[in-house]
Amino acid sequence: MDLGLKGQVALITGPAKGMGGAISRAFAREGADLALVGRDVAAIEPVAGECRRTGVTAEIFRCDVTRPDEVAQTVAAVVERFTRIDILVNVAGGSGPIGKAGEATTPAEFDAIVALNMGGPFLMIREVAPIMRAQKYGKIVNVGGTFGLRGKAGRLAYSGSKWGLRGLTKSFALELGADNINVNTVAPGMVEGPRFRSKVVPEMAERLGISVEAAIDHHAADYALRRISTDEDIAAATLFLASDAARQITGVDLPVDGGWAAL
């Protein structure tokens, strides 16, 4: 598809694997130049190499998105290299404690996932927004999650952080809209991948006393479309919200979950 992204500059956090890698490759296929930001430079390099083979520029910038000083330095370095930032995609995030009741979650565990899932996007937007204001143009897409739309027992810290990200998205959308900057959230549900295959499915199979394949079908049955999302599904939604095809959409939470959270 041609979404008019050729030659635009997209800063993407958390691009090393999974959704982040798929999103990075999708933007490269659309012709966007990339600033790939994360802590593990070596892990990002294979994705950057794939992107460069499409003919775009893909530069890697080492940054811990929870550290204000590193975020400020990184954004300045991206602008020095590319002169502008048209698109910001905040993918970097974590899962926090899994299967742990709220009262058993430690303050340190809670603070760590909130700092990453909410604080990282906040710090990035805080630094990128003045650049986009000066351009009178920008697209910001935060990657949230459907547990930030419905909540989840045993995932209090993660769910709380993603609910908070929604509020952050909507507030920035209101504050930045007058300068032609769109701010939206993509909310993936369960996504096909290593964690789904190695953890979620085997745990369900064991709990229900069924085969792995039956567990996959059982999981998919929760969704209106009867299928599990893929990284490419998330990437496609992100491309849309980062393009002018979505010029009149801001402050929304877009579930990409086959019809679970919203139905």
C-alpha cells in the first residue's frame, strides 16, 4: 500500500523484536526513514539491516526510555541526524508481574512497569512534541493493550499502566491538536508469537487438560473473528494511524484483537 509515508522520519522505540520489529519493517516498506531507539543495540541491528535493504535510512540510537536525560539526548541526536521527526511510535514496554494478585505486587514491581509503560511514552512525547509543534505536523502512536481497556485479574500493574497510557494519549491529543499533531493508541490483544506459543497456550492446555492445538482454538474462540492477531496486524493499524489517511482521528484507542475488548 502507499500511505504517503515515503521520506518521512519515524522514531520507533522498542524495535528489536515482535511488534516493534514488525512495525519497523512496515514503515521501511512504506519508504519512511527510521530512528530505531532501544537499550540493546545489538538486538536492534538485524531489524535495522532488514529495513536498510528496502532502501531507506535506518539509524540505531541507544536509549533507556525511562531515563529523562537519555531520552532528551536521544531525541536531540535524532533531530541532528534527520533534521525532523514526523512520526513517533512508542512500542517499548513490558509485562510486569504475571499471575500475581494486586496485594502481592510489590511497590517496586508496580513502579517499574509504570515507569516503562507510561513513563517511557510520556518522556518521549515530552521531548518530541516541541519539534512537531514547530513543524505544525506530527503523528504519535502509542502501543497500549486490551488489558488497559478491560482490566485483568493477576495483571494489576500491567493493566494499570496501560489504562494510564490511555489517559496520557487523550490529554496529549487535546494539547497538541491545534498544532496539527495526532495522538492515538493501538491496543493489541493476544498476539501470535513466542510468548503465546511457549507460555500462554501450554498453560491453558495444562489447566483444561486439552492438547496445545485445542488450546489455540479455545483461545481464538473468545474473539469475534475466531483468530489470534499477528504482529503484522498491529503494524498495519500503526501505519494507518501514522498516515494522513487518519488525519481526522485523534485521542482514540484502537483495539486490534479480533473483537474482544470492544464487543
